[in-house]
Amino acid sequence: MKKTEIFMASFWAALSVAIILEVHFIPYTKQPIGWEKGLGPQAGWFPFWLAVIMLICSLIVLIPKLINAAREGLKDEPLMSVEGFMAIMRALIPMVIYVVTLPWLGFYLGSMLYLIYYIRAVGKHSWTLSLLTGTIFSVSVFLIFEKALKLTLAKGFIEPILNQFL
């Protein structure tokens, strides 16, 4: 486990440094990172500061792990248990099914079904809470995107039904 944590923290730190260099120091891709008075952030502001935050977080994870590894050595422990792997699969497999069926089910119905499944099967909550949460989420997102923002999301086969409310 320590090897994996050290590797991932090192990866994110290296990626952060690469982004910082690309945004602010490499002449061909250099972007202004300041804040223009009255206009807001310049083109490189968000990627630069996000990379700085990622670098700090990576170092917060990496430095103690390296100190601990120097004291105790690196042990070959499994990354996760079988139970942990199965917990990930209980969320990942239905998410893949959700993504694959998105064109047919649409965002609203697909999200509602995924949330109902996740809250009920993974969270082990009641059917009432699962159905209520899934339905309220989908209706809320529909009202926000379709009505308030006038943005269209994939509706799938229920589009004729939803068009009655537009």
C-alpha cells in the first residue's frame, strides 16, 4: 500500500509541476496568471493555481509517506482487500451501464435509476428514501437545466413526455 501511495502522490506532484511550468514558464504555452481589475482572471489563472494546490496536497501526502518508508521500509501489502474491490465494483459496474445506456435512457431517467440503485444497494437505505432522492434529483436537474438555464440535456426515449413540460 505504501508503494502505491508514494507512486500516486509522486505522479500528481510531477503532473502539477508540469502544468505550472507549461502555464507560466515555457515560452510557447505561457499564459498570464494574474487577475485583471474589472475583468477577472486571466487565461492561465485557474490552471496555474489549481496546479499549485494539487502540488501542495501531493506533498502533504508524499512527505510523511517517504519519511515513514525510510524508517520502516516498504512492505509489500495488497492495495486493497477482496471486500474493498467488491465495493468498488458494486459502484463501478452500474456506472458503466449508466454511461453505456445514456443515449437511450437519457440523463434524467438514467441518473434517477442509478441514484435509486446506489442509495438502496450500496448505501442500504430504505426504498422510500432511494425513490424520493432519485426522483427529486432528476426533477430538480430538469428544472434547473431545461427551464432556468435553457440548456438541453440528453432525454432519451422519454423526450416526448418531457417536451410536454417545456
